[in-house]
Amino acid sequence: MGKIEIKNVTYTYSKDTPFEKAALKDVSAVFEDNRITGLIGHTGCGKSTLVQLFNGLLVPDCGEVLIDGVNVSAKGTDKRALRFRVGLVFQYPEYQLFEETVAADIAFGPKNMGLDDGEIKRRTLEALKFVGLPPTILSESPFDLSGGQKRRVAIAGVLAMEPEVLVLDEPAAGLDPAGRDSIFGGIREYQKETGRSVIIVSHSMEDMAEYTDDIVVMQEGRVKASGRTKDIFRQREMLEEAGLSVPGITLFMTELKRKGGGIDVGVFTVSDAFEEIKKYVEGVKKQC
Amino acid sequence: MLRDITLGQYFPGDSVIHRMDPAVKILASVVYMVAVFLCRNIWSFAFILAASVFSTAVSKIPFRAVLKSMKPLVIILLITTFINVFFYEGETVLVSWHFIHITLEGILNALLIAVRIICLLIGTSVILTYTTSPIDITDGIERLLKPLAMLGVDVHIFAMMMAIALRFIPTLIEETDRIISAQKARGADFDSGNLVSRAKALIPVLIPLFAAALRHALDLATAMECRCYHGGEGRTKMNERKPKAGDFVLLGAFVIIGACVIIINKYAPGFNTGSVTGA
């Protein structure tokens, strides 16, 4: 459950004014279910616009958005019900908190779904577990928390709706490395445990290499490439054309190979690189 | 959505009106407004309407954009027209039923007042708001208010506050848009229920919006202090602007329009509006 298909979608902002801007031009893409898909692209390539089509916040000028084969961009679709199926976490979601307590803020979405108190309580605690916050935080005011904690509470507010597809726009922007790892780690755990789909928009190639199964690359309002993460990061020229790069560790490995090491450059995470270099060093030792 | 609001929006362009000195433009729009209020008969109204349309053509602002900006005005137009048609005391009674008397004068008066409101909007938006960036407008106001400095008014601070306020309108609109989207994504419902529940539905938008406004204000204050902002004393402008001959020619054109209205009022025959009420 939770497969999203985009078919020939076009979207233009401020149509018929001097500020008209085509954000998406004939975009087609598939986001498979039960896995984490990364959406990457240079600033202004239309990533954030695309994710707002998933839950009906924006309606495409033409083209179709299909969720599990059903067109949800058609007129007469219940947009509110759709928003509970596709949970969208915006950039800097901590600025949307408004309730008096963390518990009430996380419960905002589930309450709008019309769930009873017991179910809301269960979902709140489960969401807190995934974002790595203790239940004691529930009675605090969201405005007294640190930036990172606020971010987690906001993400928990969407997780608690238990959407079929979870979409996160730059969930780790502006966080320190430990904060990034913990947020992405929680998302991966959530995906594994629930088997639901997750889509992550990000600028960080390192995070994408580490945490995603598939990647969709966008450039200037079009889809440039899509496929398994390891296949995408092998295409260095294509990524550079799109204004992106491969992860830093891959660049390092390429350089190492150029210096004469017989190693595989198709590694994209630090831990894989560690294993690869260890294997190589042990191989050299044996020859001695 | 909110981003489609066009009232008071700047349309970048390169026309004679765009290039005009903003201070002179403010004077010109005042002259124009006076001219609109001086109109007293059909001919002068026709003249001022033609002048408005002509200014729009000169400014190269698309007519569609000007018409679109009038959308929020429709209700006001309808109400004033309604009141004038039904309650104007005229001589030529067309329909009389109980306390309602529709007179020929009433209908004409209603029409002219509608034209007056439309002209006011077209004129001021084409001369000023559509063709002048907010920063230029505040610069113009600052220069026009300079004489007040002698009375002890801190004109620079006043202009700076206005510039900041204008500068933050689009930022806050964008922010509002974002917060609305985010709360909608959590199932917030703004379009159904009675008045009370609709007002309540705005709380999830208003609280983050206030928080954002305060955050922006504090950030800006810090940024200004870091750059040693200390008010207008000894402060110079990057682009000193002096009105050129061409600016006065255009201002003169608007004065002539006003003069024409007075002449037409006096000599052209036709229906005269009895009062200047309703606008």
C-alpha cells in the first residue's frame, strides 16, 4: 500500500501574471510502496511543489496523480481524506506548533481524523518512540523546547496520523550531525516496522545514500533520472549535470583508486567505505 | 490562494510612469484623486474615465490585471449602487411602491458614483501602487514629509517603519500560506462548520503566525543593530533622486486633467450629480 504514480503532470505558479513560473513540466515518476524513496535536485527544481501534489494541497494544471492506481487529482476527490493517507511534513515544521502542550499538538492530526482518546494516546506514544523523545515531554509547552526537539514533535504530529505514505521535506535541515542521524534513523526504523512508504526530499547526498532505497532526480521542473539508490550514485556525470554531486566518501574512494589502490568506487556510505578499505588493506598484507 | 492578491501589488515594468520620480508620482496621484472628486457631470466623468484608461495604456499594465484588482471592490460597488438607486431623492420618478422611489436621477447618480470609485482605483493603482516598488513609495513619502522635520517629527524613522512594514507583507503572506498548507496537511478544516468553529479553526494558523512575526522582528532588529543602524542622522542614500524636467511635465499633465474637469463641469451641459455622497 502507498504506491504513488505521477503521470505527465504540469504545474504553474501565479498563472497569467508577470510572476508566472512553471514549476513542473510534464513530470512522470513512480514512488514504489514499502520502501524509502529519496527526491533530490538543485534548489528550485520543483521538489517541494511535487510533494504538495501528493496530498492534494496543489492540484496539477494537467496530468494525473495516482495512489495505489486511483487518480486523486480528479475533481470530487475527498481532499481531506487524502491528507490522512499521505502525511506531509513541511520544511521547518517546528514553526507550525501551536498547542499548549506537546501532547495536544501531536493529537491535532489524529483528532481531525475523528479518533477516540484511547487510540490517540496509543498513536502519540508510538510516534514519540520513533522520533526518539521520552513520554515525559508530553506535558511540556512546545514553545519551551529546543529547536531539534520541536522538529521531532512536529514530525511526530504527522506520524501519529499513521499515513500510508509519509512525505518529509528536508526533515534534517539545520540540525547537527547527531540530530540528523537520530531523525533519519527513526524514520528508517518507522519504515521497517510499519512497512509503509516514505518519501524524503533532501539536499544531502550522504543522507540519501545512507537511508534511501530508491532515488528520483529532478532538474528544472523535470525528472532527470530515477532508480535504485546505488545505481543512481554511480552516475556521477548525470548528477553533476543536475547541479548535484555524489557523496563525499565516493569522491574520496575515486581519488584513492586514482592513486593506485585496487578498490571498488561504488560505495556511498562511510561504513561501506571502511569495509572496502579494510578488505583492500588485508589483501595487500597477505601479498607481503 | 493568498498569493493571488493583487491590490497594492507592484508590477515591474519599464514605462514612462514606471520611471517617474516617486515623490512626484505621489503628488500626481493626489492631483488625480482631487480631479476625480471634482467631476460633477456625465461629460467630466467620461473624460476622467478616458484619462484613466489612457494612463493604464501608457503604463503598459495589462488591463486584465487592473480589472482583477477590482474584484474585492464589487461588493462595495453593489452596496453603494443599491443605496443610491433606492434612496436618492430625485424628481423624475420612474417606479413608486410604498416607501421605495426609483428616480432617473437616482440611477444616474448611482452610475456616476460607481464610475468614480472605479476611476479612483484604476488611477491610483496605475499611477502609484502598480508602477512603483514599495521601497520607492516610502522614499517618495520620506522626501515629501521632509518639511515636517522642522516640527520635530523624525521623518526618517517614520519612513523606515513604513518600508519595513511593506517589506514584510509578502513575507507574512508567504508564511501564512505555508502554515495554512501545513495545518491542512494535518487535516485542519477551514471551509466548513458555523462561524464559531471556523473562527476556532484559525487558531492553528494565527498562533504560529504571531510567533513568526515576532521571530522575524527580533531577527531583523538584531541584523540592523549588527550593521550599526542608528536612525537617520548622518545617513546618506545610495541613489539620490532628484525630480527631472520630465517628471514635472507629467505632473503638469495631471494638473491639466484636473483643470479640464473643472472647465467641463462648468460649460458642458448634462446631468449634474446633486451631491458627492456615497463614495
